[in-house]
Amino acid sequence: MSRPAAIATQLIDDARVRVTRFDFVAGAEIGWHEHGYDYVITAVTECQILLEDDSGERRVTVGPGESYRRDAGIKHNVINDGDAAMSFVEVELK
């Protein structure tokens, strides 16, 4: 199944951090990728997320202003599993 692509807007990329805003229409995905750095995401809108990884799928909801962090090496795909557009900001720690 083909999904629309999320829009990534790079806000900062310097020696210490990379900050990217991701905007998804309903059903959009980032695509499979591996994180090279530890990172934190903060939801701008409510995010109803379908995460695909090597162990399968799981659904999570992240409310506006809520954050979570993950270690480098995560391999996954992030999909907007809701009916509305969603956005979050990702900060990668170099």
C-alpha cells in the first residue's frame, strides 16, 4: 500500500543538534529509517502514531506538548494513524 510522504522541514542542523519538524496528512508516513543519534520528539498536535519495526506494529498517542526520547539505532517507520493532520518536532542529539 502506498502512503503519502510526511513533510520534513529542517529547522536547525549544527555541530550539536539537528531539529526537524514533521508534518503528516492523515495516513502519511516518514518511511523506514534508522536513527543515527539519540533523539527526542515533542508533539505539536495530538499524534496518533502507528509504529512499524522489526518486531511488528504498535500504536501510540502523544498529546500536544508531550515528549518522549529514544536511543540511537532505532529502525522503524512512523505513520499518522489518525483521521486528522499531525505534527511533531524531533531533536537529534549529536
